[in-house]
Amino acid sequence: MAFPPERVVIIGGGVTAARTAHTLRDLDEPCAITVLSEEALPPYDRPPLSKEALLTEPAPPPTTLLSLDEAAARGIDLRLGHRVVGLDAAARLLKVDRVEEPVPYDKLVIATGARARSLPVLEGLPRVHHLRTAEDAARIRSALESHERLVLVGGGFIGLEVAAAARIRGVEVTVVEVAPRPLAGVLGEEVAMHLQQWHSDRGVRFHCGVSITGAIDRGTHVELSLDDGTVLEAGCVVLGVGVHRELDWIAGTGIETHLGVVCDHNGRTNIPEVFAAGDIACVHDGGACRGGSHWTAAVESGQRVAYGLLGLEQEQEIDEAYFWSYQGDLRLMSVGHRTPSSVMHLVSGDLASGKFVVEWREGDAVAGAVAVNSARDFLHSRMALRGSKGALAR
Ligand SMILES: Cc1cc2nc3c(=O)[nH]c(=O)nc-3n(C[C@H](O)[C@H](O)[C@H](O)COP(=O)(O)OP(=O)(O)OC[C@H]3O[C@@H](n4cnc5c(N)ncnc54)[C@H](O)[C@@H]3O)c2cc1C
């Protein structure tokens, strides 16, 4: 008697969900694949949302990663507008919002990503925007088309990408950042200073070391009060204060959660046949639990989890914490980590020229590297980091 094919259900509508589904099909497994995404659009790529989507004329359509036609051709049951709100891990059933019939699975992949964090003081204000979805990007683009003044709350990578795009569009930009300098914690003081100067040279104003204490919508603009007494006026506000992982619907299911869904490098959670990948996943690494929020890690984990749930191991774990950030014509790439005990070495170019690579080294071992407008030289540091991994682990 032939057994029915295994039912793999993937929750999520981002790059991780798409990559997991594609990899399962590429591996030629005869499993039934269902993708449940709450979004109305088929899975698309998010990095262009803070870059091309705000600038290119006319507004480009989202970069689709798994269209409905492709899903049908590959035998993937892609269900849009399906928000999962509950899970019975013992019965292997999912509850979908406003859908009566539960969705059964044999193997489950949670790839629900992350959501943009909000600030209570700015909640409910119509001129305040987040940036996570294609709809968010379209709203911000139209706000930039009709307003002359933008305040960005949070000087992280996405915030600074929006700042660069807004300046190219001729919009006045002020960044409000709670830390003394945007991104200094990630990039180190010298590189962060270079980056801030780059934006200042293009007209971005910075208010650092301050927080927002109040906000009032005046009908034509928002008035933001800062804790140093400054009042800023903005036609629109974009919030870029990080992400949070939505775990409420997982609470009580027995799945271990911490910053995200806790899993091993192959995406296995503590519950049999339940896997996690992408931004929602929080990987156990020794004592620490690391959550990711970068595109390359999401893609790799989506692929890895597909192998893992079929009982196949991928040869080598690639965890370089690689990411890029394109801010106007500034191309930043980073790999590895700036550790507390590492020391910065300039290995190519110089900061003043705006073209350089720095490495963070622990002794001779490379723990991390950042490149600005130096893609080729960055490759050497990336290779050096790979070579150093063994040394750093010892
Ligand atoms: C504007 C922007 C720019 C970025 N730029 C860069 C960059 O330049 N470089 C870089 O390295 N990284 C960048 N990133 C990060 C990168 O895009 C993310 O790491 C990646 O999108 C993570 O993919 P994911 O599929 O795990 O999660 P997500 O992309 O968050 O997708 C999760 C999906 O699951 C859906 N979902 C959530 N909960 C449920 C539920 N209960 N039921 C059903 N569906 C659900 C969500 O609606 C969403 O479709 C950027 C991110 C953003 C938002």
C-alpha cells in the first residue's frame, strides 16, 4: 500500500518561506507543500523597499519570489490572506484566522519573520509610518512625494537608507537617534562617524542622544517634542527602531521561545517535526541565543531547514552574519561581528576618501569586517574571516 505524501506546511510570506518551498521542490521530494501567508501579495523581497521602491520612477512592483503561477506549476499550494493564529502541536493542526477548517501538517516550518517595532508615544498617528511591507513602502513613497519635511526616528540601517532616498528626492530630513551616534554599537565609533558625516554632507540633520517625549498631529504636520526641549515639525515621520518577533500565538503550544522561536542550526525546535527559519528563528549557539535579521541568513536558513526536515544534512554551516546596506550611492557590506575584545585595523583605502575596508581582529584572527564602496577588497576580508573561524572558536 502506498503511503500518502507527507504534508509540509510553511507559515510565512517572505524570502524564508519562499526559499524553503523552492528548495523542497528542487530536492525533488514528493511531499505536499502548503504555504500560509497573511499577506495579500505573493512572497516578495524586502530589501528593495527602503531603496529602489522609494526612488525608481515609476514605482517598481515588488520583486516576487514565488508567484501564484510558479507555485501552481511547482505543486505548491500558496494560500494568501491566511493568518495563522493557533497551533495544536499534539494533534498537528493549525488554526487560521477566519477559516473554520484547521490545517493539518506532518512537518511544520515557522517562517513568520519579524514586525517593525512601534513607540507608544507615536502610536495611532496617521503621519507616522513603519517600513516592513510593500504597502508600507508605497505609503512612505507617497508621503515623500507630498511632504517637504521628514523626521526619521531611529538611525539604523533601514532608517538611514530611507534618509538617503528622501534626500535624493529633495526632502528635508532630520534623524532622531537615542544613542550618541547612529550605528556606533554595530560599526564602531570611527566607521559610524564616517557614515554620519556622509549623510550630514548630503543635508541630513541629526539629533542624537535624545528621545521623543510627545507627539501631536496638527492636521497638516506632526509636532514632535524631544527630551532636550527641541520641537520638530514633520510632514511625515518614519519609524526605524528595530523589530520584534510576534510570539503570542505560539505561547502555550510547548514550543520554546526566547527572542524568537528557539531552534538549532538546522531549524529544529524542541517539538518534533516543528522547525523555524529566518528572522523568527533564534539559534542556540553555546550559551547564547542569536536572532537574525538579515536577508542572506534568512535565505540560508530557509534552505537549511528544507534539508533538515527531509533528514538531509547540508555539508557546511555558513554563518558569517553577512549583510549589506545601500544608502544612496554608498555601498556598505559587513560580515562577522565587532566583538568587545577586537581591535579595528584599516586594511584597504582610507575613511576620508569614503572607500575603505576595516577588520576587527582578535590577535591575528578576523572576527568581522566592514567595507564601504570596496566590494572587491571586502572579499579578501570575508575569506580571512572564514579562515579565522576555527581560531576564534578555540
Ligand atoms: C525595508 C527593509 C529593508 C531591508 N534591507 C536589507 C538589506 O539591505 N540587507 C539585508 O541583509 N537585509 C535587509 N533586510 C532584512 C531582510 O529583508 C529580512 O532579514 C528578511 O526579509 C527576513 O525574511 P523572513 O522571510 O524570515 O521574514 P519576513 O520577510 O518578515 O517575512 C515573514 C512573513 O510571514 C508573514 N507572517 C507573519 N506572521 C504570520 C502568521 N501568523 N500567519 C501567516 N503569515 C505570517 C508576514 O506577513 C511576512 O510575509 C531588510 C528588511 C526590510 C524590512
